[in-house]
Amino acid sequence: MTHAPGREPIVVGLDPDPGRRVALAWAADEAARRHLPLLVVLAQNVPTPGYRPAGGLPSWEEWNTALHATGDRALHEAVAFAESRHPQLRVTGLLAEGHPAWVLREQAQHAGMVVLGSWHLSALHELFASTAVALPLVARAPCPVVVVPEAEHTTQQPPYFVVGVDGSPQSAAAVDVAFEEAALRGAVLRALYAWHPPRLGVLDEDAAVDECRRLLSETVAGRTAAHPEVELRHEVVHGHPVQVLADAAEHALGLVVGTRGHGGFTGMLLGSVSHGVLHHARCPVITVPHTQRP
């Protein structure tokens, strides 16, 4: 599937359960706001051709045919759902064989954004469920990845987004996306620098916090001129970045973080802050790679 430059679709990974439509709705709304096409992807793992169950169970061919028929039906219903939500939206569907993480990673190479749903289950269940797809996708996708909780959360008025800032060049991309998202929705943007003092402490805590404020101001400087309609609030907050961001975004429209960082996120790559907020945040989490396609 090819798309004109600058018209990369919003890709959404489909959960075949018709009761799980929050991520699909979020992706359709995002595509409509950005005037982009929506690609609904259903990835299915199928039995290998050599599989021949005994005991009168269906053959591989029968199993494969039934699986595809079920997938086609789920995909058709999902496309119809998105089209009914936004009649002017261009929606297409793709049924692919393979692990969802692999399939979505391949589609991410030509996407403006990838969206998938998440159920907050026990840590053991999550290991084999939503995060088994989200974590490898977030780590490797060249575009933003959005993980949308399937249990809708309560938002607050006025609506707001939260973005984690750490003073690094890598966090600049997350701030850019956060400003875009806030502008699209007429929302307030809260830019937070989470300062977590080192275990051995610092000689001058006031000076350290002042440096955090300087880095935060430098990161957001210039972006307010590009988005004058966005009300920006920025502050340095004491605490662990995961807890600070999850708490601040409890009633937010979304939380935006980079996939890598330093400064307030010293030594934390994917699997720590990004990983942590994916597990703990109750709002949609938008992870932004530190380098994106031009």
C-alpha cells in the first residue's frame, strides 16, 4: 500500500472483540482531525501448514479458512464502525498473518502514527497481552505509537495534555507532538520536568532545580510561537518521572513521552519511563521516537 508523501495513514491495530472499540474510535477521531486516511489492521496468527489435528478436529485448511472468514467479518465491522463515526473519512482494512507486533511494526514504516488498545490487567497477563505488542512496537517504530486504554477514563475541564520533558534533544520531538495534539483539540498543555534527586543527594538542591527550570524553558521556547493558540503551563515537579507523569495525566486527554532521554530521566531508556507509564497511566499514552522519518 502506497500513500502520497505527507499523507501517511493513521494505522490502528484491531482487537477482533467488538466490545473493544475505544482505540479504534480514538484512531478514527485522530485521522479525521488530521485529515489523514485510516488503515485498520487485523493481525492473525494461523496454524502452520504441517499442522494436522487428530480426533476429528478440522484440518489446517478448514481451520485457516474459518479463521480468515472470522477475521474478514471483524475487519468489515470495524471499517463500518469508523466510517459511520466519520462519514468523510477514507478507511481501508488489512487482514495480515503474523504476530501483531511484527505486522504493526511493518505497517509503521509507512504510517504517520500507530494506535493500539490496552487492557490494564495483572502484570502477568499484561506480559502476554497488550504490552507484548506495545513494547516491541514502541521500541522500534519510526513514528509515534499511541496506546489507548480500552476502559474509558474520566477527563477534566478544561481539557489538557501532559508532556514529559527532560531537557534532552530527544524530548523535543515529544514536545512538538504534544503541541500538535493540544492544538488539534483546543486543550491546555502541561509540560513537566520530573526531578528525582540522586540517591546520594546533591550539594545544592536549589541550583539543581533552577537548572531543571532552565532546561524546561529552553525546550518549550519557540514552540509557543508556532502554536500561540495553545495555553502552556510548565513546571518542575519533585518525584520519580513515572509516578509524576502518571499522576499528572490521571484526567488528561493524553500523555506524551519520548522513547529515550536523560537529564530528569537519567539512564532511563525504553523499559523504564516509557515502559512505566504504559503500565501505570490511565489515559492514552503517545510515545514519540527521538528520531522520526523526515
